[in-house]
Amino acid sequence: MSIHEVCSIVGLTRKSVRYYESVGLLNPRRNTDNDYRIYNEEDIKTLKIIKFLRELDVPIDDLKRIKKKELSLQDCLKDRINKIEREEENYLKIKNMCFEIIKENASIENINISKYFSNMNILNKKGFTMRNTKTSKTKKIIAAILVSLLFMLFDSVKSFMENKSH
């Protein structure tokens, strides 16, 4: 099976599949004639498992340790549960801050920012943030398109100016 077929079946990009290969999570056979990768059903199953566990936010390092049998799936998922519980506690703190601000009938002019800012800094120091720190693929694609359009526009204006001066 080709990488194109694999990507279609599993719902991953070529870049993701190649990355999982580069970190040792996937080892497809090679065609001896052309050195192309040949994926089989076991590779598909492995990629589906990787994709599922990544959706559960299991780190790549944990996936490698599971593959090497240094970490069991059970222990890995117990660690995930513990992390989720810590995150739930942090979200509860944020939720309670919001309720408190509402209860105080605070406005942008009279909010006790020192109190809330301090509480938020404590959470931040523990590594928790409400902001999405991952840039979405869509945003990256849009940015690439905009940059390309700007370069095309710049080249067009430059060509126009050069032709005008002749």
C-alpha cells in the first residue's frame, strides 16, 4: 500500500506518517526495486493506534516507551487520567474566579485585578494556561497563502514599475 492510500485510510498527513517513522514508531517494509515504502495492514493498525492515543494527548515519548515495552498502556493512561484531573482542578479554579467576579458585579473599571492576576500567575507558574498555545494547521495554511499572495503582488508591482520606466 502507498503512503497516499495509508493517509486516506487513517486520516493523517504524509508529514505525520513520515514523522512517526522518523521517531521509530512505524517501520514499513521497503520495495527492493525502488526503495519505496510499502505499508501493510499492521502498519495501518499501528497508525490508527498512534492517532487515537495522540488524540488522547499521549506524548510521543510515552508512545516510544510503550513500543519498547518500558511503559504499559495501562500505566500511560493512568498518567493521562492524573494529568486530566489536575487540569480539571485548574479549570475549576478558573471557573470559580469567573463566578466570583460575576458575584462581585465587577466591571472592567472596578475589578480587583491584583487578586485575580495573582491567582492566574500561580496557575501559570504551574504550567497552566487557558490560551491555546498550539497554532492550528488552518492558520498556518492561511498565513502561507497570504505570504505567497503578497510576494506575487510585490513581483507584479515591481514588474509593472520596471516596464513603466522603459
